Amino acid sequence: MKNTKHLILAVVAVFLITATIFTTIAYLTSKQEVKNTFTVGNVVIGLDEALVKTDGTPDGDLRTEIGNQYHLLPGMSYTKDPTVTVKANSEDCYVRMVVTVTHYAELEALRGEYDVLKFFKGIDLNQWVPELSADKKPTVNADGTATIIFTYVGDKTADYETYVPQSTKDTELAPLFTEFTVPSDFDNAELEVFEGMEVLIEAHAIQATGFDNASDAWAAFDAQYAD
């Protein structure tokens, strides 16, 4: 009986040791974390022009984002150089300028068909391409204004679809034009049309990435800003 008791204790001791070994096993493991960081792209542009006096001469080197007022006389030229700047780190983008001239229908009524581009001097057609009708006329709107869209193409390409590439610095584009001129042969009635006339200029930009061409990009832009 005594011997049997010793045997039982010995077996229990073995079980206890075995259990202790199992609870201290360390497995070979590894843990890796992948952290994804997202940044948001943007497109930012600015539009300004030389600040001028009412006679159309520049007021030093100052620029304005508001626009200018002019006192017009026949045969005179007036400084106006609307300039787009694509801001640093903007995504690749297409750029265009939309020029709207008020009182255009009144001018046409007096002069017949009139090429409104004759007003503007210094347009670099290697960089800004106007969208005109087959007879080279602007779009005449129901309110009597005329609208011309100029698309930026940089150095002219075959498909006119050059975009402004991303840069770590501001990218200043060539001015749309440098001045406008009042024709010297306008009579008093035609000059009266200029009273209160406005030249409204908008600069537009849209990302180039995600579009097959400029036409698709501007269609998306127009749809986004449609009333």
C-alpha cells in the first residue's frame, strides 16, 4: 500500500511539470503595420491686370483684381492685360478665359457685322485660341452681349489641348491681350454705344487628369457650373 502511494505522487508530479512547460511556450511571430497617407489635390488660379488711370496709362507697376475704369476717346489705345497665374502645386490643369463685351448688339446695329477682336491688341494666338463661328464672329447672347472663349494652348499644338503642368512655383501665363483701341473712324452715335460698356473677363481652370481631352474637361466644367 505504501509503494502504491508513492507511485501516484510520482505520476502527479510528472503531470504538473508537463503542464508548466506547455504554459511557457513562446511562438515565433512578427507584426507589420502599413500606414496609408492621403493628400488632397487642388487647382488654384488668380486673375489680375495692370492698374491704370482713366486715360488708360499704367499706374506704376501696380496690379488689380477688381478691374479698371476708362474715359474713352476715338483713336486712343488703353492698357488692359488680363493675366492668369496658376498657383504653385496646383494639379495639371486646362485654362481658358471668357471675355464678354456688353452693348455688342447695339454696335452691330450701327455698324453691321463687326469683328470685336479688332478692339483687342496683342493677342498671342500661339498661346490663346479664340472659339469663333465659321464667319469668325463671337457668340451673341440674348441680352445683346458678345462672348468669346479663349483656350490656353501654350505653344500651339495640333489639337489645341495643351494643359498647364504642375509646378512648385506660380506659373504666370501670357496676358490674353495687352490693350484695347477705340477706332478712330467711329462717329458720335457709335461712340455713344461705349457709354457704360463693360468688358467682363473670367478665368477658368479644371484638372487635366481624368479626362481624355480638353473638350471633355470643359464639358464637365460647364455641367458642374450650370444653373
